[in-house]
Amino acid sequence: MLLCDFHIHTTYSDGSIELQKVVDIYGQAGFDVIAITDHVVNNDSSIGKLAHRFKYTVKEENFQEYMDAIEFESTRAWDKYGMLVISGIEISKNYINPDLSAHILLLDLKGFISASWDYERIFREAREQDALIVACHPQGLSDMSKDTYHLWNNREKYAKYIDAWEIANRDDVFNVVSLKKYPYIANSDFHKARHLYSWKTLLNCSKEVGAIKQCIRHNKGVAITLFRN
Amino acid sequence: MEPLFLIFAALSLFGLFAYALQIWSVRSCRTISTPSCLGKPISAPPFFPPISILKPLKGLDDNLFDNLESFCHQDYPEYEVIFSLQNENDPACKVARMIKNKYRDRDITVHVERCSAGLNPKVNNLIPAYRIAKHPYILISDSNVMARKNYLADIISDMRDPGVGLVSNPIRGIGGESVGAVLENLHLNSFVMGSVSFLDRFLKMPCVVGKSMLMRKSDLEAIGGFAGVKDVLAEDYLIGKRMHESGKRVVLSSHMIDNINEYWGIRKFLNRHTRWGKLRWQIGGIKYISELISNPVFMSFLALAFLGPSLRTVALSAGVSFCKSAGDFFIGRKIGTNMAISSYVLGPLKDVLIGFIWFVPLLSNTVVWRGNRYIIGKDSMLSPCPETGLWSFRYKVVETIKARFA
């Protein structure tokens, strides 16, 4: 089984550790697959504007630099650790009202997608790029400041676009995903070194981006584990 | 002047004097001054007997992959590496297997065997590895040690002398991305490095650092083997002591090894040094007091705490802290650590924390190590904590409080 974490932040957004060091933390710990998913924050709300002001977001201007840096690290990680690093972003639509807020992981993305676009456009564009679409922390978190209910409250409308839902995020488990029998994965939402020890995904497939995306979409051979030291 | 101030000032100056001696011993000690300690080869050792490296693994250390990998790059003709684990599901097991797969041309064994021969989990991990070790020399090397290419070649050279029974190494702390890791590295590079060099240089005491111990199998077996230390916490100290008593010399090698500490939390730092403090209290007895009175920063802060802030108490604390930090910086540069100058500002904070930790062993004789709770007795002899009665109640209360604050 491949030990995977598909939700990781670096100093490109609000993570506290630089990309290279993050890759090393996971490589040194024996992970097989990780995805770097820094925030791309909306610019149409007061909270979103704050993120732009404090540079807690990847912007269209530095998106290519961000992707190039991940590509470089991906090569290094493969050579040194045999670890696959997938590029991605976390579309972060942040509003004061958590019912309006949503976070969406887009994995194996090729081009920039803005968080200020409407949901339908984001999903369509991600599909066109063959990115894997994951709904993040669909229910309340122990850290209430980032509650995002919009996708779950509108699941009938959006479920057709979403390849998987986070059934666990760091220390929180969302049993509603299980009750609805939605495809699932579990991630750390890594921002600090101690977040390494959290919920993770195990995949029974080969260590290739295509196989991993297919495994998650079909949701066969997927398990979750609480990674502890 | 108040007598209390004079006492604290005198103790602070005494501590600074003791630290100056440690700095001198680090500076002049052969363990530091020879080129080999910085990884540069001196002359080729005249003999290269095959060595079995025993690496007991439990859990993930910072930099584990690189640490283990560094043992696959040894410039040495014949050696084997045995990664020994108690549990297949240990996250370190996956890393060990990755290393084995990456270096298929090396003689690497990942050995998983549950052993409960004694109470010391590290010794329990070493016993199965020792059983399958092929070579006449064994090197016990902790998982958090990173070695340079000439490590084996350097340390074996001391074994040319048949009178030498054990070779250990000085250790320096490297890295430090978090406050806890910086505190740990500061302590390794000041107190630990200074004390080990001082004991070796001036007192000629057999000083063993358990992170790296090279022995002959025959010598270890002559002093009772691992079975003789399976129920003690300080197995390194006891092996060194018994080796010394058996007439064999315990040598501090000229090769310095690295301990990479990157992302420690402050709690981990406090837990480790509380455990080490308890260990030294049980081993050293009354000599343990010397650690307190040779902590000049803590002594100067006691003056501040007892007499209140005034020009002279603040000046004493600031002056002593500055001198101690300058000493830390000097040792750091001497042994080639890569710590930023700003990190040394945390030195006085570390010394004050260590000062408070000093008192804990006087109040508690239990340790939690690798998930197990023990009562620690004389010479660090371990006994399991009772599951019933007052002990059990006490720990239930403590655990409940901890869970509340988690």
C-alpha cells in the first residue's frame, strides 16, 4: 500500500515551512506519494483580500514559479526517496459565513484556476485539465476558524463534479462522508511539522500519477490510517 | 551587600569558571582538535576488521532517512548494517526497507523481532540484532546519528590496541528549525560536549555516549553481554563501567558524530532532559549537585528571583548570560555547528529551564521512555510501575490533567 498525503501547504501560502524542507520531512519519514496544495484564495471577500494582502495565496502571477518549484522538487524527491510529488492547489473560497465557504483540492493541475470564479466554472476547468477534485473538510473542524460547509450543504448539486471527499482532515473525522458512501481520502492539511502525525491515505495501486487518480476516483483499494510515531 | 547576593554571585562566577574549564577541554581535547573530527581523513588505519553495525529503531527521528543512508556510504571494506525493530508496523520499518532497497549492493538486514527479555526497550531491540550479527566487532549506533564516510575507519583505529574495550564518540547537535530543536542543540553543544570533554580530559573518567559504542563481541560477552544491562536505563554507562572494571580501556574517539535535531517541540526537550536528569541523579548521587552549581545562568537568575530586580541583580544576570552565551558560541564555532548566531540568544533560556528541570529528579523517580513507564532506582535499575494502588491512582490523575490540557 502507498502511504499518501494529498493536502500539504508550504510558505507559498500559509504553511510555515519551505517547499524543499516539506518535501524532505515527508521523504525522510518514508512516504510514497504527496501532493503540494497551496492555497489559491478568492479575491471577492474581505477575508480573501486579507490573504492576498499578506501573500497567503498563490496568485496567477507566481503560479508558474510555484509549479516549476514543485516540478524541481518532484524530480529531486523521486531520485532521492523514490517519493512521488504531485502538484496541486487548494481553491479557497473564504467568507465570514462558513455556509458560503469551501475549500477544494485540485491535484495534478496544469494551468491556473482562480478561486474567484464560480463553482461550476472551477469544476469544469479542473475537469478539462484532468485534475483530481477533492472536497476538503466538508464539515466542522476542531479549528473552527476554517469551517467550510458550502460543498456539503450543496452536495446534491456538486457531488457529480467531486472525485473524492476528505473523510478525515488532520485530527478530525467526518462520518457523514461514510454515511453517504462518497469516495474518500484522508489528509493532514499540513502547515507545521507536527501535522505530519495525522490522518493519511493508503492506496493499493502503482506509484504513478495516472494510477493514483484512477484509484481514488474508483475508490477501490483505498484505506485511511492515523499516522503516528 | 546582602549575603544572599554574594552567595549567588559567587556561585555564578564559580559556574562560569567551571564552564571556562569545559571550553578549554573542548578546545584542547584531542577529540576536537584533530582533523578527523571534522570528517577529514588523517592516515589510513592499519587494519580493517569486519564490523556489524546494530541500529535499534523505534519511531521516526528527524532526518531518519539521511541518518540511515549515511551508514551505507561508509568508506570501509567489510561491514554489515542491521536495522532492528520490535514491530513491523513501526514507521521506521518502512524507512529501513527503503534504504535496503536503495542500496541492494550493501549488506543490510532489516530484522523485526519482538523481544521482551528486559525492561530497557533499546536493549530489547539490540538483543535479536546481536544474535544475528556476523562480525567480531559490533557498533551500536542510535537511529538519530548521522555519520561521515570515514566514521568506521576512524573509530576502528582505536581498537588496534587490544587494551581498549570500548570506543565512544563525542556528539554535536546540528540543525534546529524549531525552538525545541535549537534548545536541544545548544544543550548538546555546550553542557554535553563540555562535560564529556572535561571528564575525558581532566578526570580521565570513562565516559560513554550511548549513541555510538564500538566493542568486540568477546569483550561484551566477558562483561555479561546485553543480558547484564537489560533492566537498566543507562545501559551505555553500565557497559562502560563494567568494561573499565574488567581492565579494558574506554576511549573517546577522535571522530565527532552528528545528531540532527530539526523539529523538536519544547515538551520533547523538557521530557528528554528530565529523564536524563533522573538518570544522572540515580547514578551520580550527591555528585548530581555539581550540575546545579555549575549552571551560572540559573544561579544568577535565582539572585534576580529571590532579591528582586535591581541594578546589581539585573547586571549580574545579564553579564553572566552574556559570558555563557559567548562560551556557547565559541564551542559552537570550534566544533563546526551550523547554528545561526541569533540561536545563541536562547542559551540563557535553555539554562534556566535546565535549572528548573534539575529539581524534578529529587521529587520523582519515574520515567516514561518509548511509551513505557518505569520506576528508576540505583544505577538506573528499572522496575515497572505498579498497575494498582497509589501509583496507579497518581498516574490516572496526571494523565487526566494532561488529557484536559491536550
